[in-house]
Amino acid sequence: MLPAICLTAFWVAGEAALILTALLLPVFYSFAGSDPAPRPAGNPRDPVTGLPLRDSLERTLDHALQAREGAISKTACLLLQLDDFDAYRDRYGPAAADDAQYRIATRLRGALRDDDTLCRLGEARYGIAVGPVTQLDLEAAIQLASRLQAAVEEPLSLDATTVYLSCSIGFCLGTRSPQPSGASLLTAADTALREAGRFAPSAIRSFSVDMQGRRRTGPIPADEIETAMEAGQILPFFQPQVSTDTGLVTGFEALARWCHPQRGMISPAEFLPMVQQVGLMERLGDLMLVQSLIALRRWDEAGVNVPQVGVNFANDELMNPQLVEKIRWQLDRYGLTPGRLTVEVLETVVAASPEDVISRNINGLAKMGCRIDLDDFGTGHASISSIRRFSVERLKIDRSFVMKVDRDIEQQRMVAAILTMAERLGLTTLAEGVETPGEHAMLAQLGCDHVQGYEIARPMPFDQTTEWMRAYHAGLTEAPKFGRRSG
């Protein structure tokens, strides 16, 4: 009970601090004339949020693109649109809408690096220029967009009411800009945002040169998705999970990726909703499961120790009354014990599921010997009783709690509360979305059992995993750099 009370107290305290910030910062701006950084002369600001406007975003992107040419660094432009914000304004009034805009802007700023630039481009729309970095690809941009969505989706307190907002995001990498100019990059991101708007709410789209044609012809047809599965274009990429105690790799998570022969890499945020819409989620799940089990078998044959692979199971798959027998048959087919398979279930599924076929399937898999991971913990409000009811063994802490945990005392307190609760319940823990050595080190210090994220490695195709594993473990001849036994 105490950990749950602590979590609630931290949540209320964090929201209260956010409200206090929203009330006091405009007063500060009126005296200091600055956002947290000094305002350049002649640089107009949005009166509601204090953010710079479109011209500033274009100039920043121009400078970033020039830096790319001279310093071999990269940039991107992201455009964010709050979903159905007109309805929010109509229901709660202009004052509440402005307050929400200010608080959302504060959250977005907190989700970005100091070198990134956040601007307001209009009603419920924001633009982000990613400060020049040496590593920026599609995966990194998607993770940034997801982090921004998580910041927006945190509950907003309005008088005695809790409201929820969402956003859709379109982005363009600087390397994909039609022209090397800020205006061109911004226009490309706007094209991607318009595409995202067709799949709102909470859609993410990356600009590609053929997007205009796709927008005219509609979503990718169902038969193309089926063909992609049959042709081996949609396959698992594997992201390693590492023990904070020993530094060793304790497993991989299988993540669906679509390598299109003409369009290149299509992001999961783009094709997974389409797979859902055309009723192919269970078929995709079967593909991911089989390919992951084949990977385990091939690792064993190569003498590479991979204890387990985590496979995500969607609601459609968990509703199959034959799921347990199907997985048992597949494990026997490849000569693998059930303990090698980790079944990853979203917290939102567990939180919303009554005593039905889903709970019978999850508990049946746990009884068979598979491990059950509760994914994206902290986003679905699952109760302690539901965690117990579904035989969960490990909590995967959502990246929204991990972000800046080494620099934000409130984040540290929140993660510490989650870890305390997990320990009292006899559960292990894994932190997702770990992007920096500082986050890795702080999570190890707080007692998180495992970490996963770009700081360790990006998701990779199977053919790269064996070489990566050998190179990674070759560097562990000394004590782990971040683990509790480090030094």
C-alpha cells in the first residue's frame, strides 16, 4: 500500500509543481523579458507560451543545415499538432485552452535537449528544430517523437477535472530534405504532419519523397502489407537488454521493422496502425514469434548465449483461445524451453482486461514457463491486483519516467517509488528508452535490474547481432562501467 501511496503523492506533487510553474513563469517573463534563455533583440515571441515563432524556426534550421555541411552533423524538423484541440477549446473556454497550451509547451521544452529549439507555429501546433548532432537517423527521430507524445499525454488537471490530450507528429530528417534550406525542411515536415493527420490521434509520420503520391492514393493497401510479410520485408529487429549488476546481455526484444524495397525503412508508427486496420495483427504476431524462435535456435547453434527473447503480443493475439497450444507447439518445433520466450503485454491491455480469455491465456503461458513482462509500465494505470492476477514477473518502466532521470529529482523519486513497489511484489524491473550514460548510471544506482535503449544499442537485424554480442562482451573483461558492481 505504501508504494502505491508514494506513487500517488509524487504524481500529485509533480502536477502541482507544473501548475505553479505555469502560473509564475509568465510573471517572471514580464519582468525578465525572457523564456528561460535571453531573448534576442527583434525576435518576436508567442504571447501565450513565450516561445519563438516560425521565422525563428526557419533560421535555426538553416543554421543547423549549414553546420551539417561543415561539421558532418545532422538535424531534423518535427511538427507537432494537438489532436482535436478545437473541441477542447469549445468545451472548456479560451482561458483554459491558453493555460493548456502554456503547460504543454513547458512539457515539450522539458522533453528536449538544451540545443533543440521549440517554437509555436499556430493554434495547437509546435515546431522543433533538432540541434546538430553526429548521430540522427529514423529510429532516433521516432524515439524523440514518441517522447514528445508521452509528454503531451500526461494528464492535465482542470479545476476538479482531469483531461487528456494527444498529438500527431510529422518530421523530416535533414538528410531527406528536398533542398538544403530551413524552409524546404519545414515544408517537408508539414507534408509528413498532414499525412499523420489522416491517421490521428497519436500518429507519427516521417517524410519521404513519394509521400505526396501516397497521400493521393490513400494508405498502403492490405495486399501490399500481406505481400511484404510473405516476401520477408517485415522482420524483427533485435534490441539488447543488459543487466545493471553484471553488464551482461540478458536477452533481446524483437521489434517489427518494414524494409520496403522502394520506400526504404517504414517506421512502425506508420505501418502498425495499418496492420491493425486490416486485421493482420495476429498474422504479424505469428511472423514475429516464429522469426524470434528461429533466431534463438541460430544463436544456440553459433554458441552465442542469449537467454531469452521478448516478443510483443497485441490484444488480437491474446484473444485467440488456442494461443497457449499454438505457442507450445512452436516452442517444441524449434526445440526450445518456454523459459526462453518472454511474452510482453502492454499495461493498457492488463489494466482494461476483465477475467476473460486474455487472462486465461496469459496465466496459461506463465504456467507453461514463459515469462510475462508488463510493457510500458506507468502509462496504463494497472492496479497491484491486476499485476498479481496476470502472473507478471517483470515491469518494463516506460521511457517517459526514464528521460533525464539523472538530472531530474522528481523523475528519480518516481522511478525509486516504482522500483520499491516492484521489489515488495517480488518483481524484477527493466527501464526502456535509456539514451545516455547518465541515465544508465542513475538507474543502476537506484536499483533497476535491467536497461534497454540506444545507449546500449539500437535495434538491429539478426545478421548483426552475433558480431555485436561478441564485440560487446569482449569489452566486459573488467568490472561493468555502470552496474552496481562497477568500480
